[in-house]
Amino acid sequence: MAGAEFARPIVTVDIVLLTLQEGKLCVALLPRPGEPFAGIPALIGGYVHTDEDADAEAAVQRILSSKAGLEGIFFEQLRTFASARRDPRDWSVSIAYFALVPRGALEDSASTLELRPVEAAGKLPFDHNEIVDAAVERLRGKGAYSTLPARLLPAVFTMSELQAIYETVMGERLDPSAFRRKINDLDLLEVVEGEKRQTERARRPTTLYRLKMPVAVFDRKI
Amino acid sequence: MAGAEFARPIVTVDIVLLTLQEGKLCVALLPRPGEPFAGIPALIGGYVHTDEDADAEAAVQRILSSKAGLEGIFFEQLRTFASARRDPRDWSVSIAYFALVPRGALEDSASTLELRPVEAAGKLPFDHNEIVDAAVERLRGKGAYSTLPARLLPAVFTMSELQAIYETVMGERLDPSAFRRKINDLDLLEVVEGEKRQTERARRPTTLYRLKMPVAVFDRKI
């Protein structure tokens, strides 16, 4: 291999940005700005800029910021999709990430973002359907024993809201008292002192919670 | 992004090839054939050949075959390491994989392979120490609930050999009857009919087992 060089592939990052809308897990798409597939909604992504990105994560942050107006959100590397056939332009590497945001975080950011339920995302360009499926599988596979689903909630939430998120992500109903016991056993939450919320259903104001662990420890197994 | 092009990074695959030697989990290294780090033992890897590799997995197979004489062994994508700083030549992407083989599979293959315990791999070139650590973490994280550790054994093995592999991978002693009960509950193994092995310890010949699932279903959660 000494000194040998080979034609280099295209290298991009692509981000499966997931949020909840109307009780459904949705993926955020952006119309592609140019060929191939110009104007067709696709995953948020772009070339690695070797002149300015320190690493792949820096490319993800730059693209989330410039294309979706998002700063400081949770993301994690998913898997790399790399083949001669996935992009009509050339041999192509997509380092894929998935990101989770509360719906509210998208309000002012990107009016051009289109949210589609992951189960009905339609035919996406490249192998983006496969990348979305891998992200959903990762989230569901980890959801049962991680705090990942809580990333879809605002920082402060009720126990019912938390349970609803887990139910949506996992696609199954959970028993409220068993859920509360499991969450308490896991010691993931802390009560937000001095704040309660009056909901329609409950007679007394509802306790509010937030994740105990720092944001950096996002993926602790539970 | 329409039509825009950026200087493309180097793209390689690197393989953390793990096996067991003298009861220790070891990584297989090869002296680098050229600069940078010429002659220094490093992970088995190489450039993606865009003119002949259909995808990253094809590159892994080509490199395992040409550099280590290995065909048809188990491997799985680990994570991609991509940054401006990891390779002195240029902005560089390493799509990292890990592979598991029984020690016997390396006998005639690569006499140039050097096996080092993962806990004492020494200082490796690039970020290869970090890649080895990620592979070991993945194996240990999954080991407790997957059939991955059994990939380190020959196709046919005794229950004691299987337990020893799990103990080595997980770094903890396991109770034999609890281990046997768990493995039986999981329904992973089948008895190799008509074959038994006489060991020194046991008075009667010992039952031999093999994995029940096809090789392709290598990573079923248990």
C-alpha cells in the first residue's frame, strides 16, 4: 500500500432527525437543493468539508445548524452506508447519524423541514429509506433500556408524558404503575422542585420531572 | 450543494480481528507495509478500492483474504472514525469492523500476524488503540446477551469450553449450573449426535455442541 493511492469516494454525513408529532414518530426531511434528486425531500445531510470540519461530528453540527437551524441537540452515530451503488454520482460513503429533538425545538428553526411519520415516509432518494429504518430499529432496540426516548420530550415533563413517549417509541401499551416503578427503580429522574402543572385530568397539580443525568451521558443502559 | 465538490477524504476499512490465545482475548496485528508508520504493527486494513469493491463489506472481505488468508469469517461493522487529525496524510475516514475467529482458523493463514492481548496491545499507529477499545467494549456489552462469544470457538465445543469463553470475554466467573441453565433456556445449541469427547476431568465422554442458528443470524439478542 506504500504510496499507492486510489480514486477517493464521495464522503457525506446524513442525519435521521426524529421527533414526535401528533403522537407519531416522525422524520424531518429537506428538499434536495440540487441534482441528483433536486427538489425531492431527503434526509438532512451534506458533504464533509475537509477544509473546515475537524471531524464527522463537526460536519453534523455544521449541517444541523446551517440547514435546520438546530444547535446543541442530541445525536449519535448510527452506521455507515458505503457502496458503489448508493449514489448515482460515484462510489459513496454516508456516515449516518440519528438525532432526537422535542417537536418544540423545530418551531422557529426550519420552516422548510417536512415531517413525515417514519412508518409512511414514502420513497426517499438514495438508500435513505434504509437509513431511516436503521435509526428506528436502533431507537426501538435501545428504547426499552435507555433514556433515549426522553430526548423527544422537553426538558421538563410529567410521568404520563414520559410513559406516552415510551409507548409511542416501543409501539406497545405499558401499565402505568409498573412503568412508574421501573422508572423509579432506575433512578433516572429528579423532581423539579417548586414547579407543578395543573392538568385537566388530575385533581391535584402534577409533579414535574427532568432527566437526572447530564446531557452528555445520554445513552446509559438501564 | 448543487454541483459543488469538496476535496475528498481518504477512505479505508480497518478490522479489529479478535481471537483467544492462552485464555486471553487477543487482537491480530500486521506490520504496516509502507509509510506512515512503516513496519509498525497495526490493525488489518486498507483503502477502499472504488474500482473493484462493491461496498465496504466487499473491501473487508478482500482485505481479510489478501492480508490474512481468511475467508468467510464473522465480521460486523463497529463504528466509523473520521477526522482531520487521525491520519498524518490527510482528512481520513476509517470504517471500522470487528471480526471474531477461533484461534485455529489463524494457524496456516497468516504467519505474519502478531497476536497481542487486548489489555496489553501497546501503542498502535493512528487511533487504532481507540478502535480496539471500541471493539472490546462492543463485544463485552453484547456478550452477555448474544452468541458473539461463541464465534471465538471452533464449530463444535463442550459446555465447559463455552462457559470458559464467556468468562474470558466478560471477565468474570460464572456458576456452571446457572450458566448451563441459561444457555439451555435460550435454546441456542444443539447436540452433535454420535460424537462425544473423552476429557481428562470427566469420567464419562463429554457431550459436544454447536450453535443452532445459521451463521448469518450471528447477532441475535438473547
